[in-house]
Amino acid sequence: MREERETGNNVLSWPLIGEKEKKSSVKEELKKQLWLSGPLIGVSLLQFCLQVISVMFVGHLGPLPLSAASIATSFASVTGFSFLMGTASALDTLCGQSFGAKMFGMLGIQMQRAMFVLTLLSVPLSIIWFNTEHLLLFVGQDKSIATLAGSYARFMIPSIFAYGLLQCFNRFLQAQNNVFPVVICSGITTCLHVLLCWVLVLKSGLGFKGAAVANTISYWLNVVLLFCYVKLSPACSLTWIGFSKEALHDILPFMRLAIPSALMVCLEMWSFELLVLLSGLLPNPVLETSVLSICLNTAGTVWMIPFGLSGAASTRVSNELGAGNPRVAKLAVRVVICIAIAESIVIGLVLILIRNIWGMAYSSEPEVVTYVASLMPILALGNFLDSLQCVLSGVARGCGWQKIGAFINLGSYYFVGVPSGLLLGFHFHVGGRGLWLGIICALVVQVICLSLVTVFTNWDEEAKKATERVESSSGVRDAAIDNGPTVVC
């Protein structure tokens, strides 16, 4: 094989579409997607728990530190974590299609390229975090809360660099259908994070700053564990071939995919945060903000399920397109949509059944509990639509449609969702329900647009585009290694 490469023969059978396409049944595809999505849901929940655990420990220090840590965490998510997560999701396309095309060596190079870019992007983001206090004061936040939140954010700055690297490792292993090591490393980190928070928040004298330090240590620990696995495990022997200068090439083509990827994520997440901010302008802002925060937290938790399905969808679609199997990619889309519909119906029914008691988990105020109960059916409908858009967005990432997705999200949330929410919430005096119904309107438009793009897709053409994308990677043939089977544990 190596001798053929030296003589210039096309040993990787570009574009692989000429080969007889593998047959795949619905049962086999369902098994593959559940095998992928289950661990990915676990990873999402475990990594989401890091911030939640930190805020919970800070809550034992009093209401002011709790408010400051909550606001700092929300600010960090909006201005840093969401952007890095979105940027790293470009690897769903690049690594997934490279793996499907059996260009195993390119996965490591693509990951290193993403690491380099995300590390550079973390520098200006860390400057924003450093000035958290001034920015919060600028938007009218209480000075005492802004001061503590600014201090918390500054101690969080080292974590932003680790978070970017962590997202790259996650996508790198996900593209190879090798997700169980990510679950194990995340589980170890989360368990140790509880101990870290107990020591640093309650015992060390650092107080609420100890929670930020614990976040930083935990994120870096997770990065170190995954790096050790990637470097030492036989499962990555074909995809990780060491550091390469090739990663420093083709930065602009990577950015052309990464920036729309980031916008896809950020435009959606920012609209939900805007929802809570706008609730503070409604009559009885304390009640409205509290209830919408509860609903947003609930929606964010159940969203981890379709987010895992989204990762499975992007992996399966990108792998099959890279391998030149457009019909299997199309089957994967159909299967994941059916799973998402079934899952969202079940979760929606649960939300409706517990609507009268769910608010009690957050508050003992009857007014809050009643208001939450009235919003739960709307939340259930939102979860149904959000599940569909989530898996369709995963399909978009697998195909490399991030630019289309970014335009759809921009139009859905900021030309439809936010204006509708403002109109219902303030003009028609529907209150917080109106703001949330605005998000429902945005989700309807988003699902319709993504569905139309998916339905009218020429999958044979997408497979050819995937091949061209992989071929265009700098030094692709030199970086590729023998077209042999991978070892995945």
C-alpha cells in the first residue's frame, strides 16, 4: 500500500462512490444511532453538571454570591462557551467525512487545526471575561452583583482555553464512533469536581472564587485524560499520528466552515438568554424572571437528549457521505427523525403530567408554582419542535450546511421569534407566555426551513461534495495512512 502511494497511484479509490454501496437496514441503523446517542447524551449531561454543581455549592454561601455566580456562568456561556462549542462543531463535518472516506490520518490534523484556531479565539474571549464587571454595569446590573460576578469570571479565564480543547477532543472521538472513553473521562471529572468544590468553596477560604477555580481544574483534567487516551490507545493509532505542521495550513478554509458553525449555535442560544433579559422588563419582573429561568433551566436539561441525537445524526451522515454511501446517509436521516419524534412525545407527556408539581422543586411560592404549571404545555411543545430542529441541525453539520443553517437561525430567531415574543409579551400583554410563544414561532420556522432543505437534498451530490471537501484538505494523500480497518474499543 505504501509502495503504491510512492508511485502516485490513487490507493484510496477516490471518491469511493464507484464502489458498491453497502446495504443497511432500518434495524441496523437504529442500533448504530442508539449506540452513539446514548453515550453522547451522558457526556452532555455530565459536562453540563460541572457548572451546575459549582453554582449549587456557591448557593450555600448566601444569596449574593449565588446571584453573582449564576450571572457570571450565564455570561460565560453566552460570550465564550457557546461560541467555542459552535466553532468546534465544524469538526462534525470535517472529521466525520474524513473518517468515512478512510482518510484516518486527516482526523488528527483537522483536530489540531481546530485546537490552534480555538486557542487563538480564546484570547479575545478571555479579555471579554476579564472585563465582565464593566460590561454588566454597562447593561444596568446591580454594582454589588457585577463586582462579584466579575471576580468569578476572572478566575474562570483559564477554563476557556481548556473548554475549546475539550470540544475538539470530543468531536475527534465522536467522528470515529468512539464515544465511551469520553463518557468515562467526563464521569471521572464530574465526580472529582464535587470533591474539588467541597474543598475549594467550603474549606479553603476561597469562597465563591473556589468554584471558579474548581471549574478550571476540572476542565483541564478532562482535557488531560482525553489526550492521554488519544495518545496511548490503540483505538486512535490510525487517526492520531502525532503533531504535524500541516495543521497550520488551510486555516482560512477551516474558518469558512467554523464561523457559520459558531453562528448556528450562538444565534439560537443568545435568543434564549435574551428571553430572560426581556422578562425583567415585564410587569412583576421578579415573578416573570424567576419562572422563565426555571423553564429555561428545564428546557436546557431535557435538551441534552436531542443534543445527543444530534451528535449521532451528524456522525452517521458525515461518515456515510465521506464513504460515498448517499442512500445510507438518507436512511440515517429518516431514522434519527423518527427517534427524535418518539423521544419528544415521551418527554412532552412527562412535562405535562408533572406540570402541577414541577415548580415546587424550585420554589415554595404558590404563585410561582401555578405560573410554571401554566407554561409547561408550552414547554412541551417547544421541546417537540426543539428536538426536530436539533437533529436536523445535526444533519446540516454532517453535510456541511453550516452557512445555510446560520442564515436559517438568523431569520427564525431574530426576524420571527424575537419580534413575535416582543409583540405578544408587551403589546398584547401576554407576559412571559408571550415571550416563550415567540420562541415557539421561531422553532416552527426553523423546523420548516431545515426540513425543506433536507427533503430536497440530492444525496448523491452531497456525497460528491464530501469527497471534494476531503480531497481539498492540504496534504491529504501524504497524511493518509493505509486503508485498513480501525480498532474501536
